[in-house]
Amino acid sequence: ADYLDNGNNKMAIQQADKLLKKHKDLHCAKVLKAIGLQRTGKQDEAYALAQEVAALEPTDDNSLQALTILYREMHRPELVTKLYEAAVKKVPNSEEYHSHLFMAYARVGEYKKMQQAGMALYKIVPKNPYYFWSVMSLIMQSISAQDENLSKTMFLPLAERMVEKMVKEDKIEAEAEVELYYMILERLEKYKEALDVVRGKLGEKLTSELQSRENKCMAMYKKLCRWPECNALSRRLLLKNSDDWQFYITYFDSVFQLIDESWTPPPEEEHSLEGEVHYSIEQAVKFIEERITEESKHSRPLRGPYLAKLELIRRLRYRGCNDEYKLGDPEELMFQYFKKFGDKPCCFTDLKVFVDLLPSSQYTKFISQLLEVIPLSATAENEIALPADIKALQQHLCVVQLSRLLGIYHAMDKKEKLTVVQELMLRYRHGLEFGKSCLKTELQFSDYYCLLAVHLLLDLWLEGEEAAVWQCLTLLEEGLSHSPSNAQFKLLLIRIYCRLGAFEPVAELYSSLDAKHIQHDTIGYLLTRYAESLGHYAAASQSCNFALRFFHSNQKDTSEYIIQAYKYGAFEKIPEFIAFRNRLNSSLHFAQVRTERMLLDLLLEANISTSLEESIKSMSLSPEEDDIPWKDLRDNRDLTVLFNWDPKDRDISEEHRKLSLEEETLWLRIRSLTLRLVSGLPTLSHTVQPKNSEKTAENGVSSKIDTIRSLLQQLEAAVDSGKKFLEQKIQYPVLGPPPTRMAGFFSNGSCQCQTSLFYLVSDIYELDTNGLEDSAEIQERIGNSFKSIVERLTDLFNKCKGDLIEVRDGTLKTHPNLLENLVFFVETISIALWVSSYCDSVLRPFKSNLQKKKKKKKESSVAMPPVFTHFLDYVTELQTLTSNVIDHIKGLEIILTALKLEDLSLKDTLLLQEEKKFTKTVQGKVQSSYHHSVQEVGELLKKRLDTIKKLKI
């Protein structure tokens, strides 16, 4: 066992063998040997050994534990349940084995059996947790039941009765048990009963979370629309803590609900269960003013009361009351707020919510009013006034962010924008002085100046100013050198490099972000969208692997979390874990990565290192199966991960999100159908019986071609939907979701070419079933297809021609679309070759039959059917075309190597010496990345060229 722990598996196997020579029936040694075998990649031997021991139904703890470990490593948790079922039968009173059995069921989600196992445990050892394990398993059955009715009429009422029994017998001990009772009543929509539980004696046990009872009461009051109670309770809680924002919201919601219902307090009695109720605007205004007066006596300033006043103004305006309640002018209130909290980073995000209370004519005045109160000092007449300490810097930063949000910078012309960029960068570099003592992992105080300058330059780039994008990269790289952990710099660099078609620097940036766990799903798209489409195949494989590793381990990990939740009685977390697992399983990104990863593997290996058939078999792909949950696809991408200070009309909207999801789903459908069509090719190439034979239907091949034809129709439909979608010409914001590769796929002709290749498969199949005799028409059709495919491929190649990087007026311009077209070309020619090898497998037997006939008849002139010449010409043309593309790529490599970026007159003498250094680095990175892409694409094409040469019949 020690050898296994240290990872020395071979020694462990040897030691186990020694032991087994002396003691043949030592179960535990056999299992430990099996673990060693499993870890050295001999899965089949390990499984056989393990089953040998399992068949003997061991009951010693060591063997059971060791087998559990082995099965877990084999990803076969269902085998653990069988183990403990057998052990429990033999040792029926063992609390330990029963609880192991319960947990084994939990790993595989067998809720019904969990419920029974929990009760069996409780009978052996009447401990409360076991009883409630059983109750929780009932709730899980209700959650997982497809039939909502069943869960409300059977599982939940049964769970409720089980808990009520314990309540009546006064056996409720722990907080978790009360939580569980509350959870059942809430799911049954018995809100009144749930409220009574929380407010009653049982509710006293709810102590682990702050305000747990109050929050639960509030939730129930809302469900029951008991606004007086909502109001009184939130008022009471605000008196205790006037900084708790959620209770201000409930307070306002309830006041306005009561006003709309014209509620009045009942005479002679308490206002409500929770005490005094406010039911008029006057009371609300007075209450908020009192909170502000109270706040001023506080030692630490609180933001809540001031923001609550702005919130109240906003709600009153919405209801059409303007200023009759004398709450003050929002502009003045925001100014006062800035004076109080302007030096806190949160000041901007607080005010952002309320800027729509300002009339747009006041924007410039408001900003200059704020600037006047910031202590800035200039050393000489014309110099920019700079802050003397961090407080003043924070205040100034807040104003700059507000200027961007109010659209003041957007309205400037090019020259003004460039002046602002210079000023911001000057302030950025000056601010670095305050952060000299910062650690590597801390951000510099002035980082946002640099980011805002880059946003302004991005505006210029989108307006057609080519040089601006290089300056963006320059400034970001400079920023990153001073603040190496700034994720915003890295994310923005990733987006811009990808827009320019340079993937190489991105891989390193992404790995330095150190994305953890769920982030592979939320921001992984930044990587997987571009790696392959920019020709970085190795990096693409790696980035898919990162993501897939996370998604696959999610299954296993979630089971462990659920088990811990049972052990510690954190019942309310269990449904959350299950929902989390489902959300990941139906993740859009997961489906995309799975599909693209398989297509990529085929592209790199099929018919190169292994045959197409073997590759498809190793992925267990079949054209009939579709494992993507189309109806439940979840878009878990975080599209707001990049900070931005744009006004609402330029920011990413709900509409953009919807459209982006629609586009991603359409593209995924096209890709998934392409993959399934390719996976159908090997199923066709088994010898087909002549058409008069009765075996055709039996050997299943005829149904295979039907599958392919049906997939082709689906592909046509998906392509049509895709084209319709693109007609809308949607422009996402520059930092919004990146568009898919769909537009390029249609416009460069790959789509038409790939579709006609799959139609060709159908024709060749027909030729195969009809034989060569009377099939002149099919042969001609096939000949024409060959011709048009070569034409289409040649067109596609023409769309790859041109310089990838060119120098124009002293600035660099990249053409990422040429690179993307080249990658599509490689993919399309690969599909063409897989289809050709299917043609080859059909035509070869025909040819050898003809040659046999020729020998028999001893005739010199048996006419060769035209299809052979067509095919030979086609293969020769494919070979010539591929060689031409390889030569073109060699040419590109030479040009890219020869590009002397030093000669670029960095004619912006605005650039400081410092900046010039970074500009050089940036341009070097882009050049090297393009060079790398072209090399990888070229290497792959050379391998494909070798496979063409084998196709001569």
C-alpha cells in the first residue's frame, strides 16, 4: 500500500505477487495488485482481478475499502453499490456497512434505494441523522421526478408526514432538521405552515446563519403577499442596521404595495405581526431622512441611507411624483455623496445605478463640479494638475469613469480623444509612484487610467484608425509589466490579439489567469473560439482538454459534495449541487468543446496515424446518436467579464445575449451534423450485396445510407437557418460576445464544398449497389461532382491568397480572415480525402473484377467504365491543388520571416522610448504567431498530401 501511495505502481504489483505466492487467497493483496495494474494502464487485467475478489463477496474492511478506491478510479461507482449490498446481506447489523451502502447509492443517484437504506440504518441505530437522510432522499425523488404531479402528491407529502411524526414525538434535535422541514413545506407551497414553523419553537434552532429566521420569515411574507409584515420587519431590521441594502428594497416595495392597496392599519390593534407599519410616502421620506441623521452620528460612514434616498427619488419619479416631497435635487445629492465617498473604489459603481436621474444637458456641468472639489496640484503653468495622494487619485479616477459612462469621451473627435489618451497615460504613470510598495499580486492604484485609455483607442480603431490597435496592445503590455496580476489587462489583450488573428501570445496569457473550476465554462470560450480557427492545432487540443477535464470531473466531484452535505446535514445545499451538475452537463460550451475536439482529432489523425474507422471507433462515435441536449442548452458564458464604462446604448444588451446564443447553437448544429456525417463514412464501406439479394435489408447497410441521407437533409436545414440568421447583419459590441466562424464558413465556399462532398457519398453508394453495367448516368453524375468539387476547392484556395500581414503607411495591418480561410481549406480537403478513400474502397473491388474478366476472356480491350478515369483525374487534381497550397504556404513563411518590423517608421513621435520597446514586443508576438500558424497548417497539409498519393487505383 505504501508503494501505491508513493506512485510506485510496479513495485506494488511485485510485492502483491510475492504475498499471493505465500497466501493464495489474500483478498486484499489481489485488490491492491489490481489498483497497481489499473494505474499502469492495464485496465482489463485489473478489472478481471477485482471481479474475482468481488465474486467472493468479501466482508473484511480492507478489501472493501480497496475495491471502493479501485472502482472509483475506474469511474464505475455502480460496482461499489453491489459490493456493499452483498456485505450488508452477510453482516446485517453493521452500522458502518449500511452507511457505506447509503453513500454508494448517493454517488449514483439511486434516491429510492437511499431512502430504504436510510430507514434500515435508523432501525439498526436510531440516530436522527439517519432518519433525515431518508427524508432527504424522498425530497430528491420529488426533485428528479419527471412528473410534477407525482412529486406534489406522493413524495413530498410522505416526507412531510415523516417529519411531523418526529415533531409530535418531540425528537427534533438539530438545526438541519428544521431546515429540512421548512424546505418541504416551501416546496409544497404551504407557506403559512412554513411561517409558523420558523416563528415557533422550532425556529429557535435556526442560529447558524445571521438573520436566518428573519430572512426565512421575509421570504414567506412575500410569497403570501403579506405586505404589512414585510414592511414592519424590514423597518425593524433597518433600525438595527441601516446599511443593509436588501431590506431597503423590501421596505420600498412594501410601502408602495400598501399605498396601491390603500391599506390602513386596523383600529385598536397591533398594525401587524411584526409591529408598526409605514403605509404612506410621507412616512417613508421621514424614515429615510431619520436614517441619514442617525448615520451622521456613526463613527464609520455608512453608504446605505444616502443611496436609499436616491433610490426613493428614482421610484417616486417612476410613479410620476417629481419634487413635491422635497427630497432634494439628485445632482446635488450625488455631488454630496461623491464628497463623502469619492475616495472609495465603490463610489463609481454606486453612482452608476443613478446617473439616469441626471438630465443629459447637465452632464458636463456635473463632471466639472466634481473635478473642482478634488485636491489636484500642478507644478508649472501649463502642466496637468496631479493628485498628491491615493485618496485624491481615487476621486479623480471616479470622475474619469463617470465621464466615460456619461458618453462625454464618446462625443469627442479624433484629436481630442488622442489628447485624453495622453493625459490618462501620464496620470497612469504618475500614479505608479503610489504603488511602489505593492506586491506582485496586488494591482496598481492607477491601473484603470491605462484601461480607460485603451478603451478610447479601441473606439478610434473601430472608426478605422489602424494604428490605434497597436497602441492598445502597447499600453496593455506596459500596464501588465507593472501590474502582472491584473486580469483585466490580460483579458483585453486576449480579445485584441484574437481579433488580429494572433493566437500564440493568448495561450500564455490565459494560463497566467489561472482559471479555476467553473471558469473553464464561463470564460473558456475566449480560448476555444480562436485556437483552432487561427491554425494553432496543438494549442487547440490542449485548450479543449482543459475544459473537458473540468466537465468530466464535475460528475465525480458533485457526488462527493453531495455525500459531504449528507454527512454534515447541509440538506438545503444538496438540490443546489444537483442543479449545478445539470447546468454544467447541459452547458453550451461543453457541447461545443466535445464536438470541436472530435473534429480536431479526426483532422489531425484520421487516415494519417490511424485509419478513419479506428479513430471513429476509439471515440465511440456513431452517426445515429446525438448526445447534445438541444432543448436544455445553457449559455454559461460570462459575457461581462471585461470591464467597460460604456453608456447603456453602447453596452452589451439582453438582445445581444439572445442573438449570440442563437448563433452559437446554429453553428454547433452545423458542426455536430458534419461530425456525424463523417462518422457515418466507415459504416458504408462494408461490401454490399448485389441489389437482387434479400440480404440487403438484413445486413443493415441500407439503413446506414438512410441515416446519412437524413443527416444531410438536417445539415441543409441547419445551413439555411444559419444563412437566414446572418442576413440580420448583427454587430456585437467590440467587447461583447465574439461572433462564431459561421459567416466565414459560408462566404469562403467551404460550406457548399463540404455539402457536395456528402452528396457525392450518396451517389457512390448508389453506384456500389447498382454495379457498373447499366449505370452510365450515375457515373456521369459522379464525374460532374468530382469536377465541381475541384472547382470549389480551387475557389476556396483563391480566397486564401494574399499577405497575412502587410505594412501600409508605416503601420501594420493583419488579415486574420485569410488565415481562417486557410484553416477551413485544410478541413474541407481532409473531408474530401475521407470521402475519396470511401470512393476508393468501392471502386477497387470493381476494378479487380474487371481485370479477372479480362484475363478470362483474353481480350485486350475490355472497355474501362468512365468512372475510373473520372476518379483518377480527380485524385490527380487534388494532389496538384494540395501541392500548390503547400507551395503558397512556403511562400507565406518566407514573407513572414523577411518582414523587418524594425523598419516600421514608428512615426508617432508621441511614443515614449518606454512605449517603443513594448510596441516592438507586440509586433514581434503577432509576427511570430502568424509564422507559427502557417507552419502548423503547412505540416498538416503535407501529411494529407501523403494520403492522397496512396489513392491511385
